[in-house]
Amino acid sequence: MSVFYVPAVNLIGRGVVKEIGGHIKELGYKKALLVTDHFIANSEILPKVTAPLDAEGIAYVIFSDVEPNPTCKNAYDGLDILRKNDCDFIISVGGGSPQDAASCISIMATNDMTPQELEGLHKSTNKGLPVVAINTTAGTSAEITINYVITDEERKVKMVMVDKNSLALLSVNDPELMLSKPAALTAATGMDALTHAIEALVTPGAYDVTKKLSIGAIELIKEYLPRAVANGQDIEAREAMVNAIFLGGMAFNNAGLGYVHSMAHQLGAVYNLPHGVCCAMILPVVEKENAKRVPEAFRNVAKALGLHTEGKSDQECAAYAISEIEKLSETVGIPKKLTELDIKEEEFDFGYLSKNALIDACAPGNPFMPTLEETIAFYKELF
């Protein structure tokens, strides 16, 4: 038996953000903590969200201090504002960071637990405060998943929470909110989405439904991500990427992720690097090894990336898949080495990052469990 998690209501397509006021009014909620970041708060995106709220008389207080890799402090600060203002639900606006922060605030509002106590699988007892998750980047799929990530700033560790109680009540994916996203952010979030889809396809947790979702996501990303990066105003490409992250999000939400994410989380925690960039750099490194363990899965990856696999060997399929991943990264401008991000090999703590990758919540979803030495070798390939 498989359990399939997805929000109860999902608005997808051009202009759907205009409909949120009516949906929220129908649900009966009165006052929101609107969780976002400084960029969104000072952009033309926020008024597109608040206008339908104002039209329906829905009150809100804005918390816009979420950092790119949200921290425990962000969660506590947001919770404090929520309680002081008697908010009865949460609206998250942004990419993965505001979505993750909102999930943590939601769970902490209904469970007497610290972020550290929530790390791991389904640690909370009570359903979180209702969340209306409005996504503004085609990448993380955090608006529809039961996963969220919070950085413990003292330990410099990204804590992965997988919690069915954090699932949003309503998700919103409007490509019109994504038109102004810069090319670099579009590329990074798009490669994060590709990583989700590939990891969900090769994980032992994949099953027929999630496999089909993953393949659909990979096909769309291969075709439309370069277009979205080249021209941010390409609404057709933006809408296709919205469809891709919805498919990929449903896939990994129910099948799981793998060691690419385990390693990427550590880079984000220690060096505060963009998550999607970390995933894109690590993806071919880890998947070369995964392909040796699950060749049949990589026939599917290769096929989704455009290869006619009939008559091809497992090795040919794997080589094609890795090559296409690397080409796509290069096309959209992802750095190849950590040195391009001002990370010096002689100052890199291979042991610390590798040990934390091994105990990351995503690690068990990989087709094989790397050793400490193998993990160190993976990180060394990034220099």
C-alpha cells in the first residue's frame, strides 16, 4: 500500500492568484501571518497577492525577514508575530525559503516543540496551522510537499523535516508571478526541480504513479527550462515549468529523494549557497554511481531526456543521461566547480560535511548508501 500526499486544493495556471481571496473567504479564515522575504516584500509581486485579500476583507500582518536558507530564528520570530496578532492561518509567498519557514511556523504554532525536535520523519502530533502556499519560483515544490528544511545556525546544519502535518491546505502556482525572476534564480530553481524528478525516479521508494510523474517533469524541464532562463517573459515556458514542478513535487513528496539532496543541504548550511546550484553541481556526480546500481531506472531517465533507448545498453543509457544533465546545467549557466563560488578546497571541511550528509534525512532514499570515504570523494569532484 502507498500513501499519496498532496494539498486538498491546488490552483495552477495564469492569473490564478486573483482567485485566492474567494477561496480563503469560503474556508472562513480571518487573519493571516503573511510569510515572505525582503525581495518579495519590495517587489511588484506582493501587491498581486494582497489585492485579492483586500478585496475580500481578509486581514494580514506581514513577516518579511525570511533568509535565503531559513533559520530557527526566522521560525521563532514569525511565530512570535503570529501569536501577538492572533492570526488564525498563514499565507506563504515566495520560493522554497518562505514556504519552509511557513511550514515550521505552522507546526510550532500547534505543537509545543522546537525546530530541533521536529527534525526527521513525522515528529509532530498535531496538524499545523492552515497554510495557503503561494509559490513564486519554479523549483522547490515546497508549496505542495510534506518536506521542509530549516537551518540550525548554531550547529551549521540543515535540518530536514518530513511531516504530513505540515502539508499546505491550498497551493497556488501562477506563472505570472514568476515572470520577473532573474535568469540565475530561474536556472537554480529549475535544476533543483530536475534533481527532485530524477532522485524520485531512481529511489527504491518509487512506484508506478510517482515514476510517471517524474518522467513527465523531466521531459518538461528538458524542453522548457532553457527557454525560461533565456527569456523570463516567455509565459509558455514559465507555465510549462509550473506544470513540471507540480508533477515533480508530487513524485518526490511520495517516493522520496536521495543523496544529492543530502550533500546539497550541507553546502547550504555551511556556506549559505543557493540550494538549486548545489543540487545541480552534485547531481551528475552522485547519479554516475547510482546508475551502476539501478540501470533500469536510468533507462527511464535517459528516455525522458530524449534518448531512443531501444537497443541501447545500460551503460549507453546512463552515459547519455549524465551527459544531458551536464549539458543542461551548462546551458542555463550553473557553475561547474565550487571554486567559482569562492569556496577554497584547502579550507573545505570534507569530514564535517560528509558526516552530516550521511545522517541527513534524504540519505536513506538513495539507491545505495555511500561510505564516508565515498562522500568525501564526491565532494572532492566539485573542486
